[in-house]
Amino acid sequence: MKTLLILFITLTAGILIWGCAPRAKQNNFEGYITSHVEKVKPLAKEQSLAGWDAATTGKSEDYERASKTTLKIRRIYSNPAEFALLKNFKESGQVKDPLTARQLDVLYRSYLENQIEPDMLKEIVDLSTEIEEKFSTSRGTIRGEKVTDNEIKEILKTQTNSDERKLAWTASKQVGAAVAEDIIRLVKLRNQAAKNLGFENYHTMTLAIGEQDVNELDKIFAELYELTNAPFAALKADLDQKLAANCGIEASELMPWHYHDPFFQETPMVYELDLDVYYKNKDIKKLAANFYAGIGLNVESVLAKSDLYEREGKNPHAFCTDIDREGDVRILCNIKSNESWMETTLHELGHAVYDKYHDPEVPYLLREPAHAFTTEAVAMFFGRLSRNPAWMQQMLDLSDEQRRQIEKVSGKYMQLKQLIFARWAMVMYNFEKQLYAVPDQDLNSLWWDMVEKYQLIRRPEGRDTPDWAAKIHFTIAPCYYHNYMLGELLASQLHNHLVHKVLKLESDKNVSYVSQKKAGDFLRKKVLEVGDVYHWNTMIKQATGEQLTPKYFVSQFVN
């Protein structure tokens, strides 16, 4: 009897222990999260502030501080013992709570990409920071005189003399020669780190860690290539006639410097109407602030801490940064009173509202966008409005006649903009994929092969310089550019849902979103507040009723 009792007690205890194990495992992981956040949170804020100071001052000591803080954080995420612990949590299958499991997944992928040997990690961070500093402080020269990015773009927009245009375009590429060798070295370091983790190269690793599949992306880009070929060729042939006439040459003589930006990623303003005239002497900052306030997404606190205007030493580009995931969100711009900077300001504030309006009840680790391209989608959704005739009339107080003049060309501009960008994104995606696959190949020639195929632009005869390296994204946002295109697809999907399901309209004709608080409420509740609680495609389906699809982009801009 005593033996049977002991056996019964032993079996019962075993069942209880086995039954409690998953809960214990989950409790252990929740404790780990708390400890991890306490360790990382102050460092992440310090890193963001250092990066902000570096971008706004251009000072070497700020870049050094940013590099050191970045390295501290990456060393936390490169800890092999902690990665083994996370792997154990993940493989146990005992972390059942969805919110906790999502944090585990996010942490696991963050640690996975950082399982890099410490000396190699330091070399990657230091080299990346060094290249970024060169970009921020480098200025091209024309006849020995330094010129800013804005000055180069102004020449490419307005100058009719081909020789002057060529000088400006060449100046925009000069930074490429200064950084190309370093970028190739950085690519090889990243590749080695990825191979050490069992990946083919850094490109495939980055996609996998970002919950994306290279075959799926190849399929999307191949489909877009086929769908846009004929429309793009027709639109570009018409555009080329206009550009050639402006410079007094034949269309067959057009070269890369005859387009209105150094990479032909933006739409030349050549059709009867220059939208810049409507933004001349306008307060871009105030226009943006008023619009966002009207849809219930106030951005005054963002603008109060932002750096918005051009000066020597400051990063010449534009970006948004979330300093602490607790509301300190800022944008950096170099605003001029033109349509391009209206678009850019709306765009960067789109990123900002995504960061600012995360639900504070969402765990710290999930208080970020569902994916890089979902924040791009929101930014692009708003950036598109700068050329919307209804938006321009309401925000700029234009007359009906002015609006009709804009409408004559706005549809063509919107289609051109999207097709030009889609083809440019194809260049970036396919070039970068091959860059990481074979970094020792003839990259200068490969770049122009891509440009000719996807953008239909002739390479300059005999040119053998690293023009590709003048694109800062290869350094600061590696293997990321495809997300801009996915963002455009999602922006169209969100637009379609807002028009038909939220605003309940028959079509998007005259839709400007000005003062449409319903639109802001939908985005805040269904996209912004959710953060990274769900896989990106789950979030998109919950918001729009469908997973990500290119059909709304195609119907909006291609068909």
C-alpha cells in the first residue's frame, strides 16, 4: 500500500511538473524580456540621439559617438549565450501567449543577424560610419566650386545647356569614387558575416531576417517589369521628346544628365505646367502641419524637435528617427519651397506618425512598424498628395481655374512618377542582389546594364566610374530598397480600402483626404497603433481584408 502511494505521488508530481513546464518556460522568458529591455532601452535612446547629432552637425566626434553606441548595442545582440537561450525558448514551443511569442520571434531574429565575431562586427560598424560621414560631408564641385545637392538638382531642373547639365550630373557622382572601394569592402565583410551564420550571402540573410523570401520578391519584380514595360516605354518616349526640345537636341541624343535628378528616380516637370510655382514662397512646414492636424494626426511635437532647413555640414538628405519609442520622434529635411520638398516633408511626417502613434500599451519590443515597407507605405501614401489637384486646391487655396490647369497634367505626372520609380526600384533591387552575389565583378558595367534595361537610359560612352556608389542607400540601408516598391503597392492598397470601405465612395476622383478625420482614425487604429504585434501580412489583411497584392497599384497607375 505504501509503495503504491509513493508511486501515485511520484506520478502525480511528474504530471504537475510537466504540466507547469510551459508556463514556467513562458514566465522565464517574460522575465528575460524585462531584463533585456532595461538593458537595451537607454542605450537605444543614446544611439538615436548620437545619430541625430551626427546628422545635424556633421562633426566627426558625433559620428564617433554614434559608432561607439551602435557597437555597444550590437555587442548585446551578438552575445552567443543569450542567442542560445533564445533559440532554446523558441525551439521548446512552450512560449504560447501570442504577444510573448511575437516578442520572442522579434528578439530571435535581432540576435540572429548579429551573431558576428566581435572584431568583424566592430570593423563593419566603424567602416559603415566612416562611409556615412563621407556622404554627409562630401560636396561635388563644378569648375572647382563646391555645390550642394539642392543646387545640383536645381541645375538639372532648369538648365538648358547640355554641357552645364553634364557638369552638374558629374558633380553628383563624385562622391561615388570616394566611397566605392570602402563599400565593396563593407559588402564583403557583411557577406562573410552572413556566411558564418549559414546564409548564402548578406542579401539573402537580410531578406530572411525581415520575414521575406527572395523568390517571392523576384516574382513580384518580374511581374511588375512585364506589366510596366509597354506603358513605361510609351510615357518615356513622350517625355524624352519634351526633354530634348528643352535642350535643343534630338531625343536620340539624350544622356543621363538630361533628366531632372541624378538617378532618374524622380519625375521631370515638363508638361505645360511646373507644379513648383504653386509652392513658391509657401511655408512647407506649416502646410504639412495643418494637413496632418486636419486628419487627427497632430505632428507639432515632431516638428518642434526636427531639423528642417539646409546648412553646411548637415546631412543633405531626409529621414525620420524615433528616439525612444515613447513619443520623441523627429524628422530631418533640407526644405525648399517646391513640390519635391512638399512631397518629402509629407513623406517623412508619414514615417513620423507611424512612430508617434504606436499604442503605448504595446510592449516596448513591438513598438515599431510591422515592417520596413509598411512604414514606407504610410509615408508614400501621404507623399503622393503633393501632386493631387484636390489636395493642392484645398491646402494652397487655389482657384477652380488653377485646379483645372493642374488636372490637365496631374494624372500623367502621377502615372509617370510611379512608373519611373518602379523601374528605378528594379535597378536597385537587381543590382544589389548581384552586388552581394559577386562583389568582385565589373560593378560599373553592371550598373549601366541595369540602367539601360530598366530605365531605358543610354550609358555615357567610355564611362567607367563607380556611379552606383553615389547612392547612399548601399551603405545606410543595405538590401532595403525593394521595400520602397512594396511600400508603393501597400500605399495603393490602403488608398483603395480607404476610398471604398472607409469613406464609402464610388471612386477616388477628387479625394484629397483634407480634413478627413475618418481616414486618420482608420490608419491610427488599424496600422499605426498595432506596431509589430503581427507579421506584416497578417496586419495588412486585418486592415484591408487582403494580404499584400500588386493589383491596386497596377489598376491605379498602370492600366
